[in-house]
Amino acid sequence: MPVIGLLDPRSPDAMADRLRPFRQGLKETGHVEGENVAIEYRWAEGQYERLPALAAELVRRQVAVIFATPTVSALAAKSATAAIPIVFAVGDDPVKLGLVASLARPGGNLTGVNFFGAEVVSKRLELLRELVPRIGRLAVLVNPSNAVISETTVREVEAAARSTGVQVQVFNAGTSREIDAAFANLVRERSDAVFVGGDAFFTSRRVQLSTLAARYLIPSSCSQREITEVGGLMSYATNNSDTYRQAGVYAGRILKGAKPADLPVVQSSKFELVINAQTARMLSLTVPASLLALADEVIE
């Protein structure tokens, strides 16, 4: 039975909703976990520094293919092996990251899905300002452990805010305690809203983030719908189910003999705007009709 190695910085609970479409993608290629394919899971539980060692474990295990997500996992897997096929799901440009030579012709042992995390930063800020027009100071929360994405997020937010007169304040958090401290500091600095960077750790701490935003009455723009579902104000991102299903399809095709170099990188085309109307009411915000019309889901 072939084995897929799954490398992720989160925990099993945080990934449950995304593993379902991944398994569905495998099924579309004739592979069912426990019947004709096995999956070995390596979870970093929010400790990004563990990823290189976990990737090395999968290489020693000689798995048939590695599924690595998000960017920080893909980079760790690439550093661990140039022989084992790797399927990634990353939110930044995989060519700029050095994962592939080009989108159409990856050229090495990696291919996968680009779900446009960095590219939608300016759109997220635009939507947030439409819902919260009074933003003068914007807090940007990033995880310094995920340097590639953090630096890109800050750069994109600052560029988008430059023409609007919004002042950007950056706050770092890589642990639960640091998230608490960041919120206390951004309130002290009188931030009008918080822009949560796209990061797997933040998704795993979604309840904490939403609870703090509610406690301090801070509007939040989130990178994933999971945070909005538990109380975040709004999120704009690619559709996770589509991304992970496609990754499963690619992993299954590689198990059948396809070469990563011959599988073009897929760029996500499904985006979704989710607004938590209950949170908006708590913040005394009126959701404009234009946003309600754009929203893929409004949580009441």
C-alpha cells in the first residue's frame, strides 16, 4: 500500500475540515485511505521550528508522495528531499518562493496549488474599509515564525494603505501568550481595526482571536473563513475545499505515475467573502447593501 506523508504546522483538529476535501480528491483518482493508500501525518502543533525534522522523518519513511501545506511546510519539504514528489498548497507565488521553475512547467519534484493568500491582501483591506470607514489606525497581526508570509503581508498592507491615509501598526505574535499581549498593545495604541495575517497558527487560534476582538470591540479582517465562523467580523479568501480537493487529485495522480514536473501549478479561482452579521451588530456596524450583495455567506 503506497503511503502519503502529510506535513502541516497545525493540529489534527484545526485541519479536520480541510482533510475531507483532500480525501475526496484522492477518491476521485481511485484512492481511499485505509483501503488502497495510507496517510502518515506529521503535525507541528504550532511549533514551526519542528517542520524540518518532521519533513526529514517522512523522507526516512520513504513515503511515495508528500503533501505539504502551507508555505512554511512546503519550504521545509523542499529542503528535505529532491527525489520524493511533493504536492503543495501555498498562499504566495510558488515561483518567487523557489518551489517551481514556472507555473506551467514546474520542472522538479514539486507541484500543487497556489491559493492566493498574499495577492488578496489589498482586496481584504478594501472590503474592510467599506464595512469600517472610520479606520485611521490599522493593526496588522503577523507571525514572525512564518517570515516569508509575514513580510509579504506587511509590505502589501502598507502599499494598499498608503493611498488611503491609513496608518499601519505591525504587531508580532507566534504564541498564544503573544496574541494576548498583541491585542492589549493594539488597544493601547488605539487601533481602529485588526488585519489578521494569513497564517496556519492564527487559524488554529481562531477562538482566542475572536474572543479578544469581541472583548476589546475591535473589528477584524481575517484570512480564513474559520475565524469568521467563530466570531471574526469578516474574511476574504480562496475556497479551502476547492484548494484541498485539487491537492488530493494531484497526490492521487502522482501515485498513479504522473510526474510533478508535468503537472502545472493550479491557481485557485474560487474566492469567498464571509461576513459575521452578529459580530457587526455587536460592534454597532451596519453592513452596506453593496457588501451584502457581494458576500458568499452572511452569518447571523
